[in-house]
Amino acid sequence: MDTLRDNIERLSAICRAAGAVIAALLAMHYIDPIGARATFDEILHRRTHRGREAAAAA
């Protein structure tokens, strides 16, 4: 039962983090609708496996 509780707590933390990311993206879009997309693309590229490989090669 402790394992189930631990898993639920981890999932809950992930959901809270995802809610924070969504809120930040909405705020970026509200503040700068045109630049928000470029910023999001750049952040996403840095966070993906391919993006990290490209950054390491440069």
C-alpha cells in the first residue's frame, strides 16, 4: 500500500508541475504572442534528446 501511495504522490507532483508549465506558456502568449512561439520552440528544442545532441556537437 505504501508503494501505491508513493506512486500517487509522484503522479500528483508531476501533474502540479505540468499545470505550472501550462500556466507559464499561457502567460508568455499573453505577454508576447509573436515571440512566445519562438521562445517555446527554443526551450522545447533544448529539452529534447535531439536538441541536447545538437547543442553538444556545436
